[in-house]
Amino acid sequence: MRVHRLVQHAVRDTPPARAHRGPLVRAAADALPEAWPAEDHHDQALAAALRTNTTALTSHAGDHLWHPDSHDLLGRAGTSLLDAGLHQAATTHWQHLTANAERLLGPDHLDTLTTRTNLAAAHWQAGRIEEAIAIGEQVAADEERILGEDHPETLASRANLATYYQEAGRIEEAIAIEEQVAADRERILGHQHPDTLTTRANLATSYYAAGRIEEAIAIGERVVADRERILGHPHPDTLAAVEVLRRWRAA
């Protein structure tokens, strides 16, 4: 919605609005994700307007979006900023959410771990690799302690950390993590699960970066075959894997 600032102020300043601030805030927060497109690129203008609406809402929401847990809208807006490539705005958003989550939910709450995970991703996308690694290492350790080493979130955080290591040129460390995550995901999720395929594709990329081209090609061929069988040839993930394999074979 777009409403003149004076009208907004007048509405918020009425006694009923002041008396029922919490339910009104949560009602608006429930409505915004309902209007959000499944993928931002389907309607970028709408996504931008919804991010603006979210900012307006959260600026007046106080702590009402944090009980009993963080509202889904907060994460949706942050993901939208990342998808839009607005790295600085995304970093600021996730820093603010992380501070609130730690203050209101505690450092070991699952929502707090999620906000820190996304903060690391924002740093990574902005090219601040060392910051991403520092946060990613702590999140991976905390999730292993709280959730267990086989939990999907723990595996995802370790996979993210491997990506950050690879970006920083720490290839052998990335390979060590990816080999273990690939084995764990295949054991827990099965060899056809999308997360398993993604981890194997990342491992192949790390092998290639380390000069282990034949090993990269062997895994890449398996990833292409599995994605063609599971997702179909026209799927973007399949086509991407085919193109990567073609370049490796040429090398």
C-alpha cells in the first residue's frame, strides 16, 4: 500500500491503533508475504514495493514481530535484498535481525542461527570473505553442538563454509569439508536428493580449482547424468552442469 505520510501518522496515532499495536502489526506482517511473488524476478517492482512496506512496518513494530519467534516476513525481506544484489542493504538488514534475535531469543535459538547464517551470506555476496568465514565457522560449530552433526541445517552450514573457504583460496580445506558433507548427505538424504547433487557439484568445482581435473570430470559426469534423469535436460541446473562439464573437458 502507498499512503501519504500524514495519513499514516494520523492512523497510527488513533487510540485504537495505539491500544492494539501488537495485533495490527502482526496482521500486516501476515499479509505482506501473501502478496510477495514466489520468485522476485517475476515482478521486481512489486518485490521492491513490498520491501519498502516491510521497512515502514518494522520501523513502528517494536518487538511485536519477535514473539514467540521471529516473523517470517523479516527473513523474506532479507532474502529479497540478497536476491536483488543489494549487498549493503542486505548486510545491514541481517545485522539488525541478528542483534534483535540474540537479544530477544537468545544466541542458541534456531532463528538466531538462521539470521547469522544469512548475515554470513550477505558478507560473502558483498565480497567480504573473511567476515563470512568468521561467522560461518561459528554458526557451523554452534549448529553441530545444538542440532547434531547430521542435522540438515548443520550440513548446510558446513557446505556454505566450504564455499567461503574456496572463495578465499583455501581449497584443501574446502575439499575436506565437501567430501564429508557429500558423504553425509548421500547417507542421510540419498544420492538423488538435490542437496546431495549440489554438494557433489561443488566438490567437483573444488577439485578442478585444485588442479584435479580428471576427478572433477568424473564427478561432473555423474552429476550431469543424475540431473538429466531426475530434473530433465531442459532444467537450468542440468544445463549449468552440462556447460561446466564441457569447459572441464576442454581444459
